[in-house]
Amino acid sequence: MRKIELNKRQELILEIVKENGPITGEHIADQLNLTRATLRPDLAILTMAGFLDARPRVGYFYTGKSGTQLLTENLKKLYVKDYQSIPVVVNENVSVYDAICTMFLEDVGTLFVVDERSILMGVLSRKDLLRASIGKQELTSIPVHIIMTRMPNITMCHKEDLLIDIAKVLIDKQIDALPVVKETEQGFEVTGRITKTNITKAFVSLAHD
Ligand code: ADP
């Protein structure tokens, strides 16, 4: 993704192009008393980030887009498929005890419950498992399908979805994770997982990649 924070030299280049554009890289370099080669990485960053537009044999233009506009444009280039994690799944007949062990071992906060064909049956959150553990039941003998949130009440997403839309869904529904699914004749096959952590990583990538 694109770097929005600009350094001093990049700000200077923007000013020069704003005043003089279209202007060639050569002429920008002259004005700054630098070589074209020194300037090349800055010009590449400014062009990739959308501040400048480069036309062959004409030169650089100032696009006039604000930082906020560019941030929004860049946000709309982040897709689920580029940030999703591997789903951690359990069968609906495993015990609550085993699901708790899986959650710890796999270091996740949400498990997806699937049948033997990887078709989504339900979701288990940390709190679902904690709730089941409060009572005096024997955790090794309660199957997770008794306590899970089940289909069709599961919110899902697809790998082609925009991450910003998924972030809104997580907030609106007050949940931590969504299964990424593929529609098949048997039902929804679980292919991935999107969590608040994935969204946070995408957010950070906007500033640092
Ligand atoms: P926690 O319960 O640990 O705070 P969540 O906020 O993700 O975690 O889950 C809250 C409730 O919503 C739980 O009962 C869980 O089963 C359910 N849930 C979690 N993810 C989904 C989802 N994608 N679709 C529907 N229900 C979900």
C-alpha cells in the first residue's frame, strides 16, 4: 500500500510540480540541485501514492488530491483475499473441552464449526466457551453444536469483499471474526478467516508498506 506521510524533499517536489507542472524529472532535479537518479525514488513514491501523475514524454502533473482522498482511495484497494488468515475449524461433534484446547493451541479467539466437507455449521467464540464452562457440566461430554451460534445466523464474507466493508460489519454486529466462504452446492465452504487483527494489520500497512 501507499505511504501518505511525506518527507521534506517530497513536499518540495510537490510544490515544484504544483507551480510548474507538467514538468520533467530532469527539470525538477535541476531546481533542487540534485541528480535525476537521486530523485527517482521520491518521484516513484509520489506517483504511486497518487499525489503526482506521470505521462511519458510530457512529465509530472499534480493530481490535486488531498491526503484524505488518497487514503480513502487506498482503503478501497484492500481486499479480504490479501489479508485473510487460515481458518481454524472443529467438527460439530467435538467436545467443548477439546474446542477450548484447540483455541489455546491454535492461538485464536474464534473457531468455525464445519462438517466433514468443510461446510460451515457454526461459530464458537471465546465467550461461548467460557459461558459453557461456568456451569457444573462435564465439558468433555458436551458437543460444541449444543453451544455454538449456528447457521443460518452466521455472518460471512467472500474473498473479493473490500476490507473496509468487513470492518464495518464487525463493528455493527459486535463480533470479532468472520468466516471467508465459497458458495458450493452443499453449502458455504470455509476457506479463510478475517478478524480484527487482520483489519489492524491492513490499517498499519497503509502507513508503512
Ligand atoms: P466473544 O463472545 O468472545 O466476545 P464475539 O464478539 O466474536 O466474541 O462473539 C459474540 C457472539 O457472536 C458469540 O456468541 C459468537 O458465537 C457469535 N459470533 C461470532 N462470530 C460470529 C459470526 N461471524 N456470525 C454470527 N455470530 C457470530
